[in-house]
Amino acid sequence: MMTVKEVSKLAGVSIRTLQYYDSIGLLKPAEYTESGYRLYDDAAMERLQQILLFRELEFPLKEIKEIVTRPDFDKKKALEQQIELLTMKKEHLENLIAFARGIQNGGNSIMDFTAFDTSKLEEYTRKAKDQWGNSKAFVEYEQKSASRSKDDEKMLWKDFMSLFEKCGKIKDSDPKSAKAIALVKEIQDYITNNFYECTNEILAGLGKMYSAGGEFTTNIDKAGGDGTAEFVSRAIEEYVK
């Protein structure tokens, strides 16, 4: 067992912060002494590590509490996602450093702002939060993907994107049309057969993500041409009514 003072010194977190985490139910001590002093065991220290990693990724305390207190919280999956996000954050910072040095040396255009683009990191963060729920769909996806090689995965995604290429060919038509609805059904069936059971509810959520900008929109529009993601989103909306 460690006292709050020892934990504060070891983790570099103030005693006041630890007291606050306790008050909001984010990090409870393993027990209290008769005098009311907080004591932390290994499990509490592990929880503190998880919290601090999320804080480094700038997650609000409210969201961290929602994640780490879920009954189905998967520490291993969360750590994998945290590593991925921290790696992306590191790459983003390295790009900014290189960008700043370029300005210092007079080599960067005053109209170049690409180093400040965090859309990919933000997109991945949103997806990661969904996955940390360890939903039935995500578990099913993990089980199906476990038996596939990297080449299998590439071919699978290539075939999946070909469906959006088909959508691109009719993107100027009515999203309520029979062709559009049939393609949405193909997309839904493909997801169910290869990734996870794609219910209408899940499909509706995917439709919103497809047209929300970021990685999904970019990839779909790349496959079918500009406006394809928006068309698919509208077609899905009609399909799930």
C-alpha cells in the first residue's frame, strides 16, 4: 500500500489532484486509514496510469471516467489504442518541429499550414472511443479479422471500396432510387458477412460518419469521386427509414 503523499511523489500528480479524483469517483483509494488517510494498492496505481495516459491525450475527466468505469472496459484494447494515438501525436509534433525549423531557415511558404492538420488524429480518436466500449460488433470484428492475413485484409477493403466506386457512378441520381437502395443493401451485407452484424442502427451511424468529413469521407470520395460519401449517407438515411 502507498500513501497519497507517496503516490503524488511517484506519479508527479499533486495531492490535491488525487483528492479531487477521489471526490468525483475517478480514482478511489483501496482503503482509508482510521485517521482518514488514503491508501493505494497496485490496482489503484494501474488505474492511475490509465487516467494519466488519457490525460496526455487531452481527454476530459468526464470522458475518462465514463471509459474506465465501464463494466466491459478492456484495458488491453485501451492501451493499444492509447499507444496508437500517442504515436500519431508524436508524429504530429515532429511535423510541427520540422515546420518551425523550415520557417527559421526561410524554407517554408507563408501559405503552408499542412503541419497544423490534426484531422487524422481527431478521426482516429473518435473511432477509438467507440471501440473502447468493447461492443458486440467490435468483438465480432476482432474475431473475424484474427484469422485473416494482411493481404486478406487489403483485398477485403479493396472489395469494400469497390462498392463505393459503384455508388460514385450513380451519385448524381436520386438517393431514394432502387439502384441506390440496392447498393446500400450490398454495403450492409458486405459489412455483416466480413466484419460484424451491421444492423440498421449501426448502418445509420456509419452513414453519418461517411459524410462527416475526415478519413471516411476522403476515402469514399477517392473511390467514387467527390460527393460520393454524401450521396451514400443520404441513401443510407432513406434505406433505414
